[in-house]
Amino acid sequence: MNRVLRFTRPRVAGALCAAAWLLTSAHAAPVLRMFPAGSLQGQATFGAWPLLQVNCVDYTLGPGVRVLDRAQRALLTGQLPGLQGRIVFQRDAQGNVFRVWFLDPTDPSLRAVPAAPSSCLFGNA
């Protein structure tokens, strides 16, 4: 009597599909990010280097600024002029922005980050 378990192609394919389904369903839950203390959020518009406007307040991008898009990929400084979107950012001791994260406006992580000051006439832009 042969008691060796034989793996046939349909069984292996079924097991692989089940494993893939489990892996993709684990990533379906939203990821809550933790941002460093002192981070602020707002609606941003990047102007000519080194200008950044957040909630109608002008900021300066510092040397070595690191800007990450929604997929957490670094953006080059030449790609920044004209970009708009919801961001979380940090400033250094001189007041220059040195770290920027682009986020989806519906991201649940934004609830824990305070809003940047606004000087817009009708609320945040």
C-alpha cells in the first residue's frame, strides 16, 4: 500500500490560489501611518523652487528636502513645481520644510495630524 501523498497540478494550483487570496486580503485593510511629532497637514501647491504654499501660507523648502508621493517613492525637485495635493510636512528649526508626504485626502492617518495654520479667506483651500 502506497501512503505517499501525491501533489497533482490541480491541487498545487488550488493551494497557490488560496495562498494568493489570503495575502491580498490582508493588504485590503487601510494602513495607519504614524507621523513624527510636530508634523502638520494641509492642502499644498508647489511653486517655483523653493516655494511651497500650504493653506495659503508660504513656506520655503529647505536644502535636502525629501518629498514622497502616495506610493512612498521619492520625487525629484524638478518634478515639484505645479504639484498640488493633500500633504503632511515637517519643518526644521529655521522654519524650512524638510520632509513632505503626499497622501490621499481620505487617508485615515490624517485624523491624528493637526492642520497647518491658514490665511485663506474662506477656510482651507
